[in-house]
Amino acid sequence: MPKDKCSTKNMSSSIQMKYGIVPVRQLLSTIYAAKNVQNKVLSLPHHHYKISGSRSASSTAAASEKSSGMQFRPLYLDAQSTTQLDPRVFDAMLPFMTENFGNPHSRTHFYGWEAEAAVEEARENVAKLIGAEAKEIVFTSGATESNNISVKGAARFYSRDKKHVITTQTEHKCVLDSCRQLEAENFEVTYLPVKSNGIIDMNELEQAIRPDTSLVSVMAVNNEIGVIQPLQEIGELCRSHKVFFHTDAAQAVGKIDIDVNKMKIDLLSISGHKIYGPKGIGALYARRRPRVRLEPIQSGGGQERNIRSGTVPAPLVVGLGEACRIALQEKEYDGARIKELSDRLVNKINAQCTHVIRNGDPDRAYPGCVNLSFAYVEGESMLMGLKDIALSSGSACTSASLEPSYVLRAIGAEEDLAHSSLRFGIGRFTTEAEIDYAVDKCVEQVNRLREMSPLWDMVQEGIDLKSIQWTQH
């Protein structure tokens, strides 16, 4: 097979000889389709489900499941939370968990040299995905650590002359909490609002920049509503004011085009498990020209340019590098396929349900993240009725709090709609059958819950609920 068509050194030899890029992708999707849909959903003991118009699950499936040894696992539509490990990534990692076990910082013998070479190859693959140089990539434990290093590290290093940081109200919690920590250290932080479509107002950003502003941190792709911020415009504005620009790109890398030089990004956070890589590994891009100086947030042996001390976990780094290599190679294919599945999901739901609102700007969003609010339906009740589908509610539904999502509130969503949202995460291994099943089940649950809602009856009768003055007794 020509080298420029498919780099297959990390694939098993049988697949390498028999399949090209698209056939391998189709093979993987077929495997996951069979595993996630037919074997799992057909084993449901209490639901009737048809696939391809020919098979259904009945009450006898429970006995079949027990006799066959199959274990029920829901369909997975929560790709913003985490992604399945690509089998090719696991294949690349496995040798470094067994015979190639060396410490990449041991430079006096073969085992260390072998591990170091693999780490540096992975560093190159990460850099290529975002248009950076390999020397600008720092390996971390994940995007949370990368965000902490970026926000706290940059702010603290330049704190002698600059004590102001800008971020948005819709950032990931680790960025917001890092900013609150800076406030406790007598920094000033401006939390910019976003427009109703989830995008920041560039005029407000420019007005917020001050002579003592050291850093602007804006998420590339929002993890709840999928909106894509105007990264290049933000980067150019920050560069013109000599302010560093950091972006949390955990949900963006490998999914949308990112070029750190074209977009003038100075700091960028990456998460391995969001791009079909392993958990516990991430990366931080830190620009060298013009150089961004960072105060490390932990002490140690000075590894990773003295930004992130600690032994670099070679197996995880190799996995991240392979995930980035695959993402760069298949980004166009994955993007088109995920867009098709996203459109299929939204169009089918809208065709069968009314009063469905898509949160965020659909024209400026990553299609793999679909956040829908179903009016007159409680999101948590929906999830309870969709136990055979792994979804996420837009509400911060934890044991301690039932407050609605702060992201949805920031875009102006009313509290009842914020409580009625579901986030559908579509990924590389999602199938059409899974989308169709999810649509059928969602529509079924929406209709069931609305039939029990007195508010829905009032709407059907043409009553404007906003005109009603509710009283408490």
C-alpha cells in the first residue's frame, strides 16, 4: 500500500494488508453497530425495538441475555463527555504497556531511548494537528490541567505589571474556578456575557481589554451547546493589544480546523479522551515566538520545558499521538459523516415533535454536539425514560444541585427550557441505527410526558402561559 495513502504501521498486519482508510473506518463502524445496537438493544427486557424492520426485543430477551452471557449496555450518545478509545489507538499503546516499558527520561540505555523516541513522535503528531512546532507541545494529564497551567501560570508570571484577566461566562468550570482562584489572589477578572446564540460580542471584548490585561481565555467549542467562537478574530484582537490568547480546545481539536499561527493563539488546551484517545493524558500548546512565559503550578524534575514536572507516561502519550494522527487523517471524513448524522437526528425529531428549541447557533456550531430543549418536559424525567440511551441533560443534575445549566442561562434560556434540555453527542462510531432508535425513544418519551402535563393541555387549548399570573398558596 502506498505510504501517502495510509500510514498503517500501528495497525495489525491482517487489517493492514486487506483494508484501506475508508474500508477500515467502515469495518470499525460495522463492529460498533453490531455491538452497540443489535446485541445490546435487542437484549432489553422491557422495550420493543425494531431494527431494519425485521427484529424486535421482547420479554423473552431477558432470558436470552442470561443464557447468552450478554450484559445490557445502553447506546452511547454522549461524545462530549468522553469518546470510545479507537482500536488503532489501543493497538499503538499496547507495546508500551508491555515490552517497551522504558522511562522516556532515562537517557543512558536503550529502554529510555526507545520510549523517548515514541514520545517525540507523538509530540510531532499533536503539533501537526494544530499547525504548531513539536517543541511547543507540553504533555499534561488532560485539558483541566492545561487550563489551570495556562490561566494561573500566565497570570501569575506577568502579575508584576498586569493583574487583569478576561474570560467568558460560558467557560468550562476549571477555567472559571481558576479565575476565581486568581480573584482570591487580588487579580481582577472580567467575565464577558455571550449573545443569545452563545457567541461573544467582539466589541465588548475589545472594550474590556485594559493596559494591565495579561490574558484572554475563550473556549473554542462549547462543551454544552457546541458553538464555535470566532477564534481568528479574537486572536488578532489580542495580538494587536499585546495580550495573550488562551483557548480551551478540548472539544475542538480534531473536529474543526485549528491553526495556532493563523488564528494567533498563544496557549491551547487539548484532551486525549475527547478525540478517541486514552483518559489521563492531554497537552498544552505554549507559543515560543513571541514566547509565552508560564509559572509552573507544580514542582519537580523540570520535565516538559519546566512547565509540567513529572515522568511523562509514554503509553498514554503514544495513544494521544496516534489519536491526533488519525484525527488529522480522517477529519474530513468524520466531519461529513457526523454532520449527516446530526442533520438526521434534528430533522427527524423536528418532524415528529413541536416546541423543540435548539440551543446555540446551529450555523456556527460543531454538528456533533446537539443541545435540544423540549418545552413542557422535564429533562431529568426524560433521562429516566431513556435509560437505554447514554445521554446528558443540559441541567447540572447532581446529587447536590438541580440548578439549570449556567451555560443555557447565560444565553438567555428561560429556566423551564434550561431544565428541559438534552445534549446529544455524536461521534466517530455512532451509527444511523443508533440515531433512529434515539429519535424514536425521545419522541415516545416527549409525547408520554406531555400527556401528563397540565401545562401542555393549556398550550393545546391556545392559552398563553406567559400571560398567566401564578400565585403560591
